[in-house]
Amino acid sequence: MTATTTLTETPEAAEPTRSSRHVIERVRDYGIVAATGLLVVALALLSPVFFTAANIGNLLFQATSVGLIACAGTLLLISGGFDLSVGANFAFSGVVAAMAASVLPAPIALAAGALVGTLIGACNGLLVTVGRINPLVATLASSIVIGGLAFLLTQGRLINVTDEAFRAIGTGRFLGIYLQTFIWIGFAIVCGLILAFTALGRHIYAVGGNAEAARLSGVRVTTVRTAAYALSGLAAGIAGVLSASQVATGQANVGASLALGSVAAIVVGGTSMLGGEGAVWRTVLGVLLLALISNGFNLMQVDPMFQQIVEGVIILLAVGVDAWARRGK
């Protein structure tokens, strides 16, 4: 009798209570706010140069590429998708823009690079939805193909652009802040509005939460997920052309760390790896938190290896909190 009682109680004991799960969910959803705020206060107290305009502007500028990709990646992850090709897409879009600048006006060349990024994202979506290929496999394979095409186009060389108009958007500033930063902020606002106030946003949540239930409710799952992949490609394309514009050069060997960096920011921001839950504003804070860690370690002149350890621990904690928040649901 005793043994039977123990066996039947063990699974129940392993599950968190409703109240404890509620607390864990609040930590997952809003812990990023407290963590970012505390880090800002700590850095302000530890470094006299942290709150200078130059340092803040540099911090935001360095977070732009990851921030753009992470905002669109949030919508994609919520929909149940995943994109490992953003780094290769970033490089390829920049190469296309730089090559197009030799025969087209600079604004059109930059737009062409962003458009190519969008098309690559849409193709990834079709591979996953219509082709029914696992997202990790599909986007990893497309990343290899895109990277190969970039090297084929450039022959391993840098594509230099002499048109000063090409550099304007990448190096221009307004009120002392890089235009790239304003583009990231605007893009984040658009992604947040799509997710919170449009039918597409509601469908993204529905598809990520339960694709079959969404399909039975009349949601076009294939269209929604393909649109999310296209948006991810657009973000990678915009980030790529902005980077190329900044240095007036197209390079095939850049952006390798962007996929992991953007996913880290999304997860730290509280978006679930399993889909169906998340918010763009929390991703923005996740991007800023990781950027603050990097900036703080630089200001304190701490060995960069410790930065990787700290970031890894934070990511593990974020994923662990999300896993516990979902237990018993």
C-alpha cells in the first residue's frame, strides 16, 4: 500500500503548483526588466563614462544588427519557426547591394539588397512549410548555399563602393545618434505593432501555440509562417545593407555570429523556444541586456572570456525558467 501511494504521488509532486508556476511565468515575462534596470544602475555606479552620450550612442549602434534580426526573429520563433540562415543572408544582401551600386543609384542598390534578403527568407519559409523540411535543417542548408553564392559572386574579394551616397545611411547621424539606430527602433516598433494589433500577429501566436488547432480555425498556417520567414529575411537584408553602407564594402565572410546572437537575445527576453509566447519589447530589452554586458566588460577591462561565461549562464537560466513555466500546462 505504501509503495503504491508513493508511486502515484511522485508525478504530482514533480509538477509545480499553480501559484509557483504563476510566479515563474512572471519572472519569465518581466524578469528582463529588472535585470536590465539593475545592470544599468550597476554600470552607472561603477563607470563614470557609462552614461556619456558617446558611450550610449556606441552601445546602441553596436546592437543594431542583432537588434534588427532579433525583432523579426521573435515573430518567427513565436510562430514555431527558426532561422539559422540570417548570418549568411546578412552577408549576401550586403554583397548584392555593393555590386548593384556600381550600376544603380545608391538608394535603389540598398533597396535591392534588402529585397534579396526578403526573397531568401520567403524561400526558407516555403522549404519549411510546403517542403515540410525541419526548420533547423532547411535554414542550415540554405545558409551554406547562400554563403557559397556570396563567395562565388565576390571570388573571395571585397566589393568596394566609391559612391558617397551609398555610405550616407550607414554613417549618417541625427542628434548625435546613428541613423541605423533609428532604423532599428522603427523596425522594432513596426514588429511590435504587427504582433500586438493585427490579424497576422494573432495568427502568429495561434500557429505557434497549436498549428493544427489554428488550421482547423481557418488560419492559413503556411501563409503565416512563410510571412514570418520573409520578415526574418527582410531584417537580415536591412542589417546587411546597413553594414555594407557603413564600411562602403560588400563582404562574403561577415555575420557568422548573428544567428546565435539574435536567438540568445530573443530567449533572454522571455520568448519561448517552443513557440506561442513572446513579445518584441522584451526582445529589445534582451538585446540591450547582452549589449550592456559586453559594454560593461569593456569599460571594466575584464577578460572577454568571462563575458561568454556570463552570457551562457543567463541564456541557460532563461531557457530553464521558460521550461518550468510550461510544466503542468
